[in-house]
Amino acid sequence: MSTVAFPVFQSRIAPVFDFAVRVLLIQIEHQRELARSELYTKNLSGPERVNTLKRAGVTTLVCAGVSNIMHTMLENADIRVRPGIVGQVEEVIRAYIDNRLDDPRFFMPGHGGGGVVDLE
């Protein structure tokens, strides 16, 4: 089983994980959703966000963009980052489960599937 995190803004993948207020957690096994829950990350620092995901058992973060520093912190915590993904949350979740995130319609414009952003 794996737990995948999807930062959410309204009904879409949030533009930048570093500033997302809500993160949807999906537990997946054998290409099936087993459970879902939400984290609220509004007032958390970068390290607190990473630690919260780690404690929740997150193995992968699917997002539109993430700062270089946050990307490094996530990877150091053994959380795989899949940046550059946009779209309606439910469609992105289904595409992730079906192994279809390589469809260009989910790519952030101008990034071709990679969304690490320099926020320095």
C-alpha cells in the first residue's frame, strides 16, 4: 500500500505545494483507492509540512509546482515528488491510479511534466 499526497486549491491541484492549505491523502493498493483523508497545512513551515507528510505515511507527492528547497526536503524524507501536474483533483487522482499521468493534458503549461520552481 502507498499513500499519495495531492495539494488542493478549490477542486484543482494547487499551483505550488509550499503554499497549499489543503492536502488530500489517498491510500492506494493494487491500483485501487482504499481510503482518503485531508491535512490542513496553512500555518506549517516547510520542515513541518514535510514532517506531517512523513508521519502520515506519504510516499509520493503529486503537485503542480514545488520550490527547490521543498523538493530537496521531501526527497531527503524519502518522499518521491511528481511535479508539473495540473488539473481537476479527481481526474488527476484517477490518472495517477491508472498510471496515466504522462498524458500531456496533465502537464503544467511550459513545464512538460516538471514543476520545480525557484522561489528564492
